[in-house]
Amino acid sequence: MRLSHRFVFNGAIRNWVVLLPAFLLITGPLSVAAEAQNFDPESLKALIQSLETLKADPESLPIIETWMDQAEEELAEKQQSAAMELEQLQKQLAEAESERENLRSRLDALNVALILLDEQPSGESVTALAKTEETAPPQTLADVQGNEIPIITRTVEFETEIYPIFQQRCFECHGPDKHRGQLRLDAREVVLKKGDNAGVIKPGHGDRSAIFRRIAGLDGEDQMPPVGEKLSVEQMALIRAWIDQGANWPEGLGSDAVTVAKHWSYIPPQRPEIPEVQKKDWPKNPIDSFILSRLESEGFSPQREANKGTLLRRVSLDLIGLPPTPAELDAYLEDDSPDAYEKAVDRLLASPHYGERWARIWLDLARYADTNGYEKDL
């Protein structure tokens, strides 16, 4: 009675688990029951052994209850752990999906870069090519702030709708005076031909043109223009539609420049060929050859070499801003070695006065001596 009383208050699930081994023993062999119920035989043996222990000693029921409580706790912990693992996997899946979208965006950017290598048409062929080239219908896009850029289907006029945008918002950095990034948007031939600006405007493909993607802030790049208000979505839509319609740029509008002059700092230095000269015994180093070549081209001949004292005075004034001392002059005149002049130059370059001499020039340019204000000495 005590055993039955305990089973009644332990709940239906616990009774089912405890009575299952006895039911399996009555209904068939252990192996058959285990196969039918898909249970591990070893687990069933452990349950049966627990039931036999309980039958022999009903007082051991609290031990069985404790064991089942522990089993339930372990099951709850496993369920919680599985839930946490599932949450972690879902998070990793979301991150992977985000990374896939990022890679897709990068792939689109690479496709735009590949476009830069394509042949860019110029002249009247631009419009003709845009009309014959298959293009996908415009897709709805949004700028970096999430503002939807409308799709314009009417004809866009470059002279009255596009060029004024370039003048007001782009020429400050990409106009006739400044060519940042080797880009200028004031010259038709520069923009529409293959070269440094290839792919900036790809006729027939507004959403793939670099200029549209930069003004919309796509591909993770800084949105243009970099300062001041950004272009409105209506202006972005006009530029995109103009490019989709073939990027028609009437001749005679804008600059007639055909190239972008590079700043000297962007031109890699190249060692020039040493020019041939008539007086081959005069140059003592490659620089002398360039000097003599220019003199000979102008019909002049070099002066005779100055005496040693004059040479030392000249180089001293040039490098340290001071004449040589009597002791320095005497030492130089007494030095008959072939490299006497080179040693004198090395001595001057190692002097602290050399740094003072050339630092003073930069300090003057920086107006270091001004005591109050800029360009005004009050």
C-alpha cells in the first residue's frame, strides 16, 4: 500500500517510467521489448534493477525519487544547453548571412572595378551604344541613409538638369581648377573616354556607374560630396536616369580638355639619359653634363675653374651661411689630395651651422619671427 501510495503522488510521467520495466518483463523478452520500444537494453536493465530493489525494500523509494529528480535536472540542463547552442547557431547563421551580403556587395564593387577596364566609347557612338546594349530595367535603390531613390522614366536633359548639378556640387573638387582623384566632370571627352575616368560614367548602366554609387554612398565608400549637404534623392535619380538613357552630353558644353594633367607628385620619377656634350673632359659628374649641355645649346662655354680659396668661400656661404675661418682656409689650401673638395663639403654638412642655415629659411617661410598675429608684427 505504501508503494502504491507513493506512485499516486509522484505523477503520471514518473509512474510510467518506473512501471515500464515491469510491463516489458511481463509482455515479452527484454531484447524484443527493447527493440520494439527502441530503448537501450543496458538502460532497461538498470531500471529493472532499481524496480527489484524497490520491491525488496520499499524504503529505498526516496533514493529512486532522488535519482529521478537528478535525471530530470540533467535533462533540463541538457535542454537549456541545447537551446543555448541553437541560439548560438542561429546567431552564427545570421552573421554568415550578413557576411554573405557583404561579400555580395564587395563582388558588385569588383564588378564595377572590372567595368573600369572596359572600352569606353566617346563622341556620337555613346548614345548609339546605349540604345543597342541590353540593359536590365532600373531597380529600386536607396541611398546610404535608407532614402528610396525614385525611378525617372522621362527624358532627362543634360544641359538644364545634370550639368548644373555638376557645377554647383562637384566642380569644387572635380572641375576645371581641381582634379581630385584625377577626375574632372567639366570635360565631356575626359569623362566619356577610356582612361583614368573610365567607368565613372558607364552609359546605359546608371546603377553600375561609379559616380552614381558614390553620390548615393553605396559600396561602403564615403558619400559624395564630402562636405556640405548631400545630393537630394531627386538629384541622384536624375543622374542615374541620365546615365541609363545613354549619358548624352552635347558637344560644345563644358571644357574642351581631353586629358587630366597629373600633379608632379603623382608622376613616378625616372632617371633621365645623360646628355651628350662636346667638351667631354669638362664634366666631373653626371650633373655637370646636364649643365654643359644647356650651355652648349645656348651657345655658351663654361668659365674656367675658380681657385681653391674662392671655391671654399662659395661652398661655405652656400651650406652654412658663413665664410671659412683662416684656419679652415689654410687647411684646405694645404690639402693636395684629389678629394680635398669632397672632404671640405663633408665637414660643412656635419657642422651645426648647416642645420641653422637651412632651418632659418623654413622658419622665415613660417613667419616664426612674427610676435603677434599673422603677417602683422604689432
